[in-house]
Amino acid sequence: MHLFLTFLLFPQAFVLLIVLGQEQKTENEEEKVKIEVVHVPSDCDQKSKRGDLVNAHYDGYLAHNMTKFYCSRSEMHGHPKWFVLGVGQVIKGLDIALMDMCRGEKRKVTIPPSLAYGELGYEDKIPPNATLFFEIELYAISQGPRSVEAFQKMDLDNDKHLSKEEINHYLTEEFKRDGKEDPTKQSMILTDIFHKNDRDGDGFISAREYNVYRHDEL
């Protein structure tokens, strides 16, 4: 599992209250993801949202000297990365940066330390308190396994509980539909979904557990 799938278990709130003397301020500019839209296709019938299964390439650099620390094109035989958007499978800043994108859209984004790897950094690749710069290209948007519609499609026996077999079947069909079959990535996503959602460890995801991210009401 590459480094972006290991950092966050749940999305963290990024609005900060800073008290300076007697002055109180809300989140300042330095704590925001800065987005530059490089290209938007003329045909955009769908935009990415939380809970979608997205497919993207992204290259990561240390902003202060533009040293490249990650390139999706050189990992996993160069295949774009599949992940569920907005649920912590990548760093918080990337979850934000990839929202409301069209298929084929390209962006350049700058992510502050608080929405990346913070004071700890990551191994020897990312130092503490590092601001990161990414070049992103979004290839595909699929209905993700966190939406109400997806829950209903996956719940084949209508018992309000999702088994690993039901979710795996759903992911298989979604990957086939987009022509992007990737058994390794599919297995990683399935494992991650259960790790983060099967809160009572019974091997099933209930409707209540499934809605832990409050994306939709069930």
C-alpha cells in the first residue's frame, strides 16, 4: 500500500481558530489548499464528489525546492491510482484538491503541512512541516462504495448489512465498467473499506457503520 493510503484513518477538520493576543481569527490562507486549474475539458457531464471512486495520476514535489518525492506514473506499472475520494485514503489536502473535478481536468495544487504530513513528515521522503506541490490529472469518476445508491446496489439480500463478497462484487463490476481492471488495487480498497467501517469487527458493514462519513442519509 503506497504512502498515501497509510496516513489518515478519517478525514480531519481543517478549520482552525487561532488566538493572537486578544485577536481571534479563523483559518488563514496558509492553511488552505491552493488550486490552479490548468485544463478543463469542454465536455464535463460529471464532477467528482466525496464518496466517488476516482482514477487519477499525480506527481508530488517538495514545494521549497521542487524535489519530486512521488510519481504515480512510475508506481504500479504506471497505472493511474484508484481510491475513494474524501474518506482519508489519501492525505487530506489531496482529498480537497480532487473535489469538483471533471474527467480529463488537470490541476496544480499547493498543500500546507497541516493538510499533508504535518510535524512528523514521512520517512526520509518528506521532512517535517513540508509544504507539498502536486500536478494532478483526473481520468475517471465512478459511483463509489460510500453512496446510498451504491449501498442499495451492493446489499444483494436487502438485509441492511454488506458482506465482503457483496462489496467485492460491486467493485469488480465498477472496475470492469470503466475498463480499468486492477485486482491488486481492488483488494486494497476492499481491505481499507472494512478496516475503516467494520467498527464492531463482525465481518459486515451495517447501514449505520457505512454512513460513518455522513456522505448521505440511509
